Amino acid sequence: MSDTPRCVVSLLPGATETVGFVGAAGSLVGVTHECDYPPGVERLPKLTASRIDHHALSSSEIDSAVGNLTDAGSIYTLDANLLEELAPDLIVTQGLCDVCAVSLDVVERAAADLSSEPRILSLNPGSLEEVLRDTETLGATLGRARETRREVEALRERISRVQRAVAGLPRPRVGCLEWLDPPFSAGHWVPEMVRLAGGEEVFAEAGEPSVRLSPEEVSAAAPEALVLMPCGFGLERALEETHLLADLPGWRQLPAVRDGRVWAVDANSYFSRPAPRLVEGVELLARLLHPGAFPEDPDARDARAVSGLTVR
């Protein structure tokens, strides 16, 4: 009898994407309320819900609500009855960030009561390389080790192509913002992505968590390029949020703002989630920071992912 899981529950959007990437989307039986990639997973049973209505609240209200709920408990609820009904033999989750998904403690308590006795695989990457290694781990767990190694090697080659293209070029000072009101740095794998794309991140260190930034810290960093990637938002919502920065003290004096090098991006697809599309995020950043290094490509997948923006 094969030990390969046949009924998989993903409690993390990035894990859902990765299951699809390794060619095992057909094994998914349940996902989170936020899972939207690969296409079709949104039709699967949803095991989670948020206690925060992100659509009805402003960014500052969301930030306040997150703080209150993480102090009091979990932001998310988990449907234990549905989990029992789906009878998974593998649950993929994470323990990296309680703001991003159901906490590992909640998952472990729920899984302990399941008659299916599922295995729990917790993915906790802090870097892009760890995301790629986790992808290989998940692929092997799902019986797709050889195929996944081949696909991950292709991702690494795409990263190498970017590095070759930007080698020797001036490296602009780049500030990535994971939240806009209040401003937060974009930590974990994002500074590494910026470096690979030919820039130097000024708000965060690679592998470190995101932190709240004061206006003085934003001004002192003097970024020459700004990338706005509010966590949990797609491009349209990110664009709606950009006006929140216009009144930040010192904003108009930032080199990036003066030079019109401010962009909003689809954080959900290319930056927030620890999943293979982070490689597309690296390619997207490289095209923004060094457009002359990349010939016109009619098949460029970042064409709809970013919109040029200057906030005056």
C-alpha cells in the first residue's frame, strides 16, 4: 500500500499554490477561504474563516483589529466538523505567522481529534531558497519528487538568468512596504528577492520579520525606488491604498517619489505568499529596477501584475 497522501487539506494559500505547482492539485479536498490559485481551488470546501472583514475596513482599522485579535487569540476560525468530514491523510499548514493563517496550535488540536489520523506538514520558510526547498519537500511527500526537482531546477535557472542580466548594473536603494497605514517593512524573503533583482532593500534585512516603520525611518532610508505590496491584497486593492502614503511626513521629499519610481504590485500573487510564484516576483522587480536590461518580451508574465505610480 502506498504511503502517498490521497486526501490533502491545505490551510495556507501558498501551500495550495505549491500543491498545484507539483502537479497534485487533484489530491486537494479542502482549502482556506483565501485560496485562489491555481484556478479552480476556490470551488473546494473552505475550512477557515476570518474574524476580520478586510473588505469593509480601512488599512488602519485592519491593523488595529489584527493587533486586538492576536492579543486575544486567533484571527481565523477552523471548521473542525468539516475537517472530520473531509478525512484528510495530510494537512499542510504553517507556524511562521499567525496573521497569515490558522495557528499551528489550533491545527494540531483539531487534528488530534480526527479519526483519519492525518500527518501534519508545517512549512515555515524564511527565505526564497527555503521556499524552493519546501516545494521539493512537498513534492516528495505527494509522490512527485522527480517531477518537482525538475520544476524547481527550472525556477532556479530563471533566477540565475535575472542575476546574469543585472550583474554589474548600479544597485538602487529599494524600499518595499508590506502595509501602508501604518507603514510596515516587507521582511522574510522580500529583501532577498530585491537583491536577486539587482537592488538593495533599505527597510528590512533578509530573513527578518516585517516591522512597523516610523515616518522618520522611512525618510532616513531615502529609497530610490519604492514597491508597495500590502500583504493580502491584489493589485487593484493595493492601488486603492496608495493615497494613504501621500500625507506621510517627508513623503514628497523621498528620492523615489521625486523621480516617479513608486510602484504598486500584486502582493498576493508574487510577494506575500511563500510559493513558487515568488520567482515571478523576482523577475517583476528586476524589470522595474532595470528595464533596460530586459528586451521587450510580448510574453512577459508581469505585464498585468504591476502598475506604475507616483504619489505626489
